[in-house]
Amino acid sequence: MNASKPMVPSGHILVINPGSTSTKLAIYSFATDSQSLTCIQQTTLDHSGVETCAAGPVLDQLDYRLKAVQKFLTSTKVSPDLIMARGAPLCPLEGGIYTVNQTMLHDLRSARYADHASNLAALIGHELAYDKDLPVYIADPITTDEFESVARISGVPGIQRKSRSHALNIKASTRRLCQQLHKSFSKSRWVVCHMGGGISVAALDNGRIIDVNDALLGMGPFSPERAGALPSSGLLELAFSGDYDHKKLTELLSKHSGLVGYLGTADLREVEARILAGDGEAQLIFQAMVYQIAKEIAAMASVLDFKLDGIMLTGGMAHSNLLCNALQEKLHRVATIHIEPGENELEALAEAGLRAILGDELVRNYEPL
């Protein structure tokens, strides 16, 4: 590990966050004397009509997306001093800021841990920085793993609980809330629930995610798209029914379950409109989701022995007053509830970049075990 030192007294950070059919970009200006950070430009590049984004390995999209980002940078006439890239699925590693090195690039090109659009972020950043000698970092990827040993035990030898979560927004939102409350991020205990297409419910002990449900497959509450925890007998019946192979069953559980499976939509706003129109089924499924989220939050509070500074609701669905009010009603006796809505990934990456520039956080080397 090495502490990053301030590079220049002021300058710009480019943030890169690829999605399945788009690339979100932002440019932030920073000043080290005032420790300030300001978003001066933000855009979303739409790739939905590009053939290479429809099928095949994500690596096939690198050249197209790189050229699109280069075109954006040329139009801004800004030369970044640091590039922050969205952390892709990598080997399990502690949360923090990591420099993009050749080992990481190899794992991303080979899709060693997942063939995911976010693999392109560090690859694009590396290409942009190659002849300019710019630092390229990631921060708090979804495979951030700070579990205590007891949290890894599943109940079946040979199956280990995995740490996969919305770690970037969970940690960034908690840092921000701690600043507002004049609390120390590294000396506080929180249960943080990120509610998006998937739902992560994490126990944070002194800045570390010591337990969290697997937000992608198999644990926690169901979400707009994902199944969450399931009865084993029912899952076995599905798996051996002959109707699904491994790929189809994975797609069912990760993309076509939850609100989509029951109600045909992943849009919570549409579900709320149906509830207001008197749709009893929409009301029941919504109540079930609230029930499961609250149950998981209470379970994570038990991980912290119910000694916590508060509960935070974040992510895109935290914009819903109906959802947040329902959760507050169920959980207000557990701890004080704070609401910090939004995904906030671009801002979170820029904030991590500023901490690196100021030398406030160690920049680590990516070295898989």
C-alpha cells in the first residue's frame, strides 16, 4: 500500500461508469486547499443502438465505448488529472481505493470473475491515461469483502456465503451522513439498506461491511428484479424440473423475479400507481417486499448486537415516500432512520478520488490471493 500525495493544487477528475447499454461520465473540479469538489459536467452516452452492445463478450465493446468517451473529452476541452473508474467484479478484497494495474487489467479482459459492463471502466481509463501518465483508480467494487469468519459459514460445507453488494454507494452515503451528524465514519456502527434493482442490506462496523446479503443471487429480500432468499425445496424443484438450464435459472432469479415476476414491472412508481388505483395484488406484493426488507434490516441490527448509530435507507427506491414510510413504521423502535436517496455512484467515485489526491486514504495495489 502507498498513500497518494496531492498531485496539483487544483484540477479535474474524470469519472467513468459503464452500464449495459450506456456509459455515465462526469467531470469534477477539485481544489486541495479548500478540499472542495464540484461537478462541472455530466452526461450519459447511449449505446442501445450499437450491435456490439446487444450480444457477445463485453470486451467487444471496448473500442466503440473508448472512442465515444474520447469524443466527449475532446468536446469538453478538459484534461483530467485523475481518472476514477467504476469497480467491476474482481477477486474478494477489502474496501478502499485501488490503483488499476496490469493484474487487474488482465482479470478484467479475461472476465475472470464476471463478464459485466463495469469491466470496461478501468480498461477505458487505462487507455485514456496510457500516454499521459495519469493515475487511474477504482474504489469499493461490488466484491468488497470484509466479512468476519463467522459470516462466511452457510450451513452446507463447500458452500460459502459471498460478499457482493452495492459497496460503493453504501460506504459513500454513510461517510456523507457521518459528516452531517459530526460522527466518525471509522468509529460508528450502521445498518445500511441500498434499494435498487437489487437490494443490499449491510452491517457496517467502524467503516467495514462485516456482513451483507448477497444482493445478486440467493439471499435477502426480493427486489424489483431479483428473487432474494428462497425455500430450498422449491428451488430444487425448479432446478430439476427440466424447464431450466443453469443460464436460464440464473436469469430467472436475477432478472425476472421480484416485482417483475409478480407484477410484470420493475418500476416502483408504476406499482405505487396501481396501489392507489385499488390493485389488491400490487398492494400485497409491495407489503411483502417491505416485510422482507424490514426483516433483513433487523437481522443485520442483530449482527451489531443492536448497538448502532442508526439505519440508513439509500438507493433509487429510497426516493419513494410510500416505501420509506412503511419501513420507518416497522423499524423505528430498532434505531433512528435516515434517508439518503439515490445511487450516487459518480459522486462517490469522485469523492474517493479527492481522498486519494489529498492523501487522506491509502491507495492499495490490486493483488489477488
